[in-house]
Amino acid sequence: MLPQREELPVAESEEKTEEPPLFRVLLHNDDYTTMDFVVQVLQTIFNMPENQAIQVMLNVHVKGIGIAGVYTYEVAEMKVAKTTAMAREQEFPLLCTMEPA
């Protein structure tokens, strides 16, 4: 019978996987889009609870701009497109953009 050998741990790779760059999705204030609609967008597209959605909406209203979320490029791009489509469907000029975080 052969003596049992201890299994040695495999050396961890020194290579770190890079995190993908993140992008902020921004909502811009305008004089036509209703506050209720902005809250609805934040709840449905950005999955925010109502209280948080109201806070972000108030930031947009008071400061002129608000951060709806921070995502990878593809997710941010999709959320901008969905927000814009939802706004146009309701005939609101809501501007939604993205920028590197």
C-alpha cells in the first residue's frame, strides 16, 4: 500500500480579473415631465423602492440632475434606452443619459 500524500493547494493565479468599468445613469430635469412619472420610471426600470425613488426624483427636480443608478456599460445603455422609450410613449421629453462613474 502506498503512503497517502497530502494534497497541496494549487497556487492562486497572480492575474486579477479586472472589474468592468461602471457608468452612472442620469435623469435630467425638464419643465414637462411629471414628478409622478419620474418616480414610476425609477420604480419600474431601476427597481427602486418608493421612498428612494422619491428622493432621487427630488434631486432631479431641485438640482437639475439625479443619479438613477450605476451599472456596467451594457446594462446602463439598456436602462437609458428603456427610460427614453417609456418617456416618449407617454409623450414626456425626459432626458436620460449615461457617463463613466
